[in-house]
Amino acid sequence: MRRRWGFAVAAAVAMLLFVSAVLASSAPDAAYLQSFDKWKAELVEDLRTNWLSLAGLFWLKAGENSFGTDAANGIVFPKGPAHAGVFELQGSDVIVKFSPEAHAVVDGKPVTTVKLQPDVSDNPTIVEMGSLRIKAIVRGQRIGIRLKDLDSDVAKNYRGPVFFPLDLSYRVTATWVPADGKKTVDVPNVLGDSTATPVAGTVVFKIDGQEVRLTDLGGNPAKGLSFVFNDLTSKTDTYPGGRFLETDPVVNGTVVIDFNRAYNPPCAVTPYATCPLAPKENRLAVAIPAGEKYDRTHGHH
């Protein structure tokens, strides 16, 4: 009996030591926490500056598109003059004619008429109109106007992202499998469009003992890979369309994939973004409860 009891105690001690070792290996150290907090702060700053401040997205029709706060306009702005001017879409060119009360400024100079260079050009035109910023964007065959408000209450009142508890078991070392340089993947977006995106290669790793593959989307192995993916948590806890994830450069055929740094696309916080969604190649049949969560009651779809 005493020997059996001794075996039981020894087994319990061994199990405790094993569990302690596992927990220790999954617990982040101070350097990791500091690095993660810095990354998270940069993520929040980007959201506040570039996405939460968005105040409108308006697709132009051919010809004249009047704009201003008056409801009779073709495009209704949330603030500014009642009749601020007209966007004229001529083929792929956007000419904007401002009314005097718009007090529009480009590069520090007042303007009444200006051709807007879109966001896909080397030098996109940014029009200032009070706290508003106006820019032309091109998405596939669509040409639109994106509006930003530097005095946005949404940006001011943002409470910050919510993450799963940090878990280093979801920080894995993956094997890098380069593509042949000719492969593309069709990446859908929230507008219903699809873009053929160059693929540098695929990463292969294991999650909970199951082999998983993720296809890089437009990354560079020498600088870092880029993914849009979703997993089984997208049905309950994470953004349904997929999350973003970047890595450090590939070194000696391997790369670290840290799902604790998986984050939501801007579409999770604003209806005025045009985010890519996870392609079919990156819709994973495993649950990855790490990284940013998604609040279905307050978020955007």
C-alpha cells in the first residue's frame, strides 16, 4: 500500500512539474510583453489616425456629383457648407469645383478647381476643408471619394482593441516553402471584388498537433510575410472576414508566426474601408484563440 501511495505521489509530482513546465514555456517574459505593448500602441495609433477618423465613402457616378450637407446633394457630407461644390467624373479623372464658402485648400493654397490624383497614384491629392480631408480612391472599376474628419468623435472615444490572453503556444516556428514566382491567389474584398495577388510562398506549421498551411499575400521573405486568414473562432469570437498578420523576415528557411499579433482589418471599426477578406487558401480548419477579438454587438461587418 505504501509503495502504491509512493507511486501515486511521484506521478502527481511529475504531472505538476510537466504542467509547470508547459505553463512556463507559454508565459511571456518581460521583453516579449514590452514588445507586444509597443506593437499594440502603434496599432491603436494607426486606427485613430487613418481609420477611425473616416467620415464617409462615396462612389461617383459619371458626370456631376454635387456635395455638401444639404440633403438635396448627390453626396451628403456630415459637416461643412450646405453646397460645397461638385465632383465631376470624366472617364477615370475626378475634377472638383468648390463653392467659395468651402474654403478648400490643397498643399497650403486655396483652390476653387482641382484635378484629384487618386490614392493609387504616386502623389495623391489631399483637399483640406475645415477639419475634413477629401481624397479620391480607386477600387477596381469604382472611383470614389473618401472623407476623413480630423475632429472625429469616433476616434476620440475609441476604447481600444480587445485581445485574447497572451499565449506563446500560438507563437510557432513555421517552415517556409517558396513559390515559383508565377503563382497568384484571388483575394476577395468587402465590395465583392477579387484581386489576383502575387504569392511569394507558403508557411507550414502545427497547431494543436495539426498541420496548418498559410499562403503569403504580397509579402517579401527578405522583409516579412503578410497574411489574411480566418479560423474556427471567426464563427464566435473573431472578425468573420478574417484577420491580418505580419511576420519578421524569413531566416534559414523558417519564420516565426505569432498569432498573438493577429489583428482585425479596419472594416471591423469603420464602414468606410474596403478591406481584403481571407482567401479560400487561408480559411483554417483549426481554432486559434489568440490575437484580437471582435465585438459583434458594436463592430462593423
